[in-house]
Amino acid sequence: MMDFGDLSSCELLALGRHALELCSRRFQALAAATDSSDRPLRDLLHKMALDAEVQAATVEDRENQIPDESRLPSKLGEVQRLIRMHLTSISKSLGEGLLHRDAAMFFAESLEEEAFRLFRVLAGHARESYSANIFYRLADREKVNFEYLREVVLQG
């Protein structure tokens, strides 16, 4: 069974990128499952999806700067298992029919909180300060997004 400590810097970055890509797809799925008349909610979820895609591209840029270390294809299944262990809300069903605003917000909050924790773990396992800083920055971003969802959107 693979652990974060078994991964190279490049593999940790690729894991982080894959996690961001999964988050983006989940935010898109949440947006698609909500009532189309709730434009503010859909716009917010689409913005969150786009932001995750932009962050994934930033991580990929750094990943591509690292000399040829072992790459993920041979370990992709294990890496996805690690991601899903930490981003458990990705695997939860959205149910049938339209997703109520409160449920969509709960799923989004859960994902932001889980991503925050995952990026903190990745930062702790990064072997170089530049990669650790990327993960700490991503963790801080997720924390701010979570707090925004919790405090501003729900109370607004």
C-alpha cells in the first residue's frame, strides 16, 4: 500500500494536480445538478471549478520543470486511491433530481475542507521548499474558499 512518503517530488505535484482536476470536475457536477434558475449558485460553482483548473495548470507547470523523475502512470491507480481517501466527498452521490442549494453548498464546503487537509499533508511530505510552498499556498487558498462559503455565502 502506497503512502505519501513513497512519492517523489514530481509524483507529489502530479497527485496535487490530479486532486485539483477532480475538484474542478466535482464543482462542475455540482453546478450542473443545481436548479438552473439559481444563477448565483451556478456561477459560484463554475468559478470554483475554473479556479481549480487554473491552480492545476500552475502545479503542472512546476511539475514539468522537474527533471525526469519517476512519473505517475505506473502508480496512477494507487495515487487515485490516495486522493479518494482524502477527498471522500467526491465519491458521494448527489442524489436524484435537482440539488437543493443547501446540499450543494454542503458538498462544496466539504470538498474545500478536504482539499485543505490534503494539501497540508502534501506540503508536509514535499522534499523541496518550492513544492512545499506550492502546497501551503494551495492549502491556504482552500481554507479561504471554505471560510468564504461558510461565512459569507451561507449567511448572505
